[in-house]
Amino acid sequence: MGSANGAFDAMLAALDKRNGNKTNNAQDILIAITALKRKLTLVTDDASLSSVFREFGGAAESFEEFLQHAREQPNQVEKPGQI
């Protein structure tokens, strides 16, 4: 994937292309890169962000999917401060 800056630029360009340059794209990509580098699942209802994140090798799910997993396997969900 290369350097963090290279990944940021590539992911931002992909997201900008998908959603027409939304004003919060840079912030979304910073969050996405952090999740990617830490090998965390990105929880988002933003379909464009989720798709870009997956293209770069990340795992993403919607908030509803996250809640479903939490209900099915409550001991498998990270609690604040456990990451």
C-alpha cells in the first residue's frame, strides 16, 4: 500500500470520484487510514467510504451490521478502551 501519505492521496482521490468531493472526505479518509493501519473494522453507513475502504484491503460494515454482531456475540465486540 505504500506510505501513509500515498495511501491517503489514493483513497481520497477514489472517494472524491465516488461521491463528488464531499467536504468531509479528508476527515473520513483519516479515520479510514487509522482503521486500516490498526487492522480494525470500519463501521460506517457511508456506502462510498465503505467501498473505497474495502478496495484498499479493509473490512467495513454498516452500523446495523455492527449492532447485529454485537447482539449475536456480545463478547466479541470491543469495548471502549480495549483497542
